[in-house]
Amino acid sequence: MATTFTYAEELNLTNLRSATLRKLRVSDTTRYAPSNAAATYTWIDASINKGLKTFVRRTKCLRGYAAYVPIASHQFYRLPEGYIDFESAYYYDATLSDGIRKLIPKTIQELDDEISDWRTATGSPKRILLDRMFGRRWFFGLVPIPSTAGTTITWDTTYGSELTAICNLTTYNEEFIELPQSGKFFCPDSQSSPGKPFENINLDVLIIYYRLPRLLDTTTQYPEMPREYHESLADYAAFELLQDNPEDSTEYKRSMNYFGRFEAAIAEYGKTGRRKMWTKRMTATPAVWSWVHNMEFRKEQEG
């Protein structure tokens, strides 16, 4: 007979607020609130969220999915707003033996070296170009440029539904698949969800990427990061708030202790081996040319 047990506690925003106050050695937010009010958590919440964003950005512990319907003769597409870094991409094509092709990631410099007409050639996509344009948002390009439009993506609604917005408190809300072109999401609503329940996806692109976490703005909401590191968010908040007390050198020194704890949590996560970094790209460039990218003039060109 199975034994009932409890996992290590997850901390929601209420718990994180309490943990932060304990580390600050205060009973309310009076000293750490814009209006010196006992129930104003504006600064504490901002510091907790900054710690969450920093932890996720540096560890890349959150993975997301984005599905795109290519437009014929259209090369560049906007990546999701929460995009941090690329992991992999796939082109679905029913005419292929296994129905899917992994897209090879390339830089502009690599494409210039290897494919002279990559900016104009059309056909079935085989490569993906990651490029930040206009400063604020990331874009990707398909090479060659799709000669055929993709098909409308549909879902097996047995396990979820297509939504225009996802509440932070929705069950399984972190498992969504984004459709950036339409601003919609597919969100599972069943424990039996297979994760990517496509009913139809053909001549379409699926991108797996590392993403930013959603803002903690509801007291019962849990941070999007491994539960065993939730406490580190209170460490970061205590660090940031204590260091802003220049009149108290002891508290400033104490802030650095909390910062060290936060840094240790990030370092520990990096050693767990649970995240496989995208560290090596498959390219068609001969190995003998790899030295070119290490030359000083090329480093300057590639930024």
C-alpha cells in the first residue's frame, strides 16, 4: 500500500514575502515600503520578481514552445516576447519519411560564408537564422524562404484548449504552447496531457526556447522555477533591500551574505546536470574553417 507523503514545500508570493521580512528582521514593511505603510509590499515584490528574473535568465531553467505557420515568400518572424535563448527548431512536413526535419541554426556570418543566395532562395526550410532586429525584440528567419504557406495548426482538445490569455493561477499554466502570430496559446487542462497535443501540424515550424518567467503578482501564485530554489528569491530580495540602507553598514554587510546565498543557488543549479545547454551548433561549415571565427577581425565582425 502506498504511503502518503509531502514533497519539499513550494513557496507562493505570500510565503516569499514572509521569508523576506524574516531575513530583513522586521515584522512589517514599514521601513521597506514607498509610503512607509505596514501592508505595502511594492518594493519587496519588485525585489522578489527581480530575483526570479535573474535566476531564470542565468540558469535557463524554463523552456517554452512556440508554433508558427510560415507565410509563403516571408522569411522573418517575431519570436515570443519572453524569449531568452534558442534550444532547437523543427519543420513538420508530411512528405518526409519521419514527417519532421530539424532546422540547423545559423548566424548571418555563417550563411554569408556558406550560401550566397540565402536572402532570396525559396524552397522547403532547412536552416533557422536567429537575429535580433530593431533592438527590443528577437526575430528568426527561415532558410530557404518558404515557397509554400503552412497549414492552420489545430489541437486535440481532449487535453486542453486554445486561449487568448492564460491566468497565472490556471492549473498547468506553465505548460502552454504559444502561437505568436495570432497572440493565442494552447493550455493543457488535464493531468493526462501529452504536452504537445497537435491534431494537425504540417508545413509548420515548432521552436523550443528558453523563456522568462511570468511576474509574481498574486499572493497564491508560485514562481516559475524549481521548488527547491524558491527560498533563494527571498535571499535576493533581502540582499537588494538591505544594500539600500547606506546609513547602516552592518545591514549592508549582511546584504552581501544574502547575495552570496543567491549566487550559490545559481551555481548549484548549474551543477545538477538537469539542463542541457545549447553549446554546439550543427553546421555545414568544414571543420578546417572553424579557426576563422576565432580570429580577431572576425570576432569584431560577429560582435
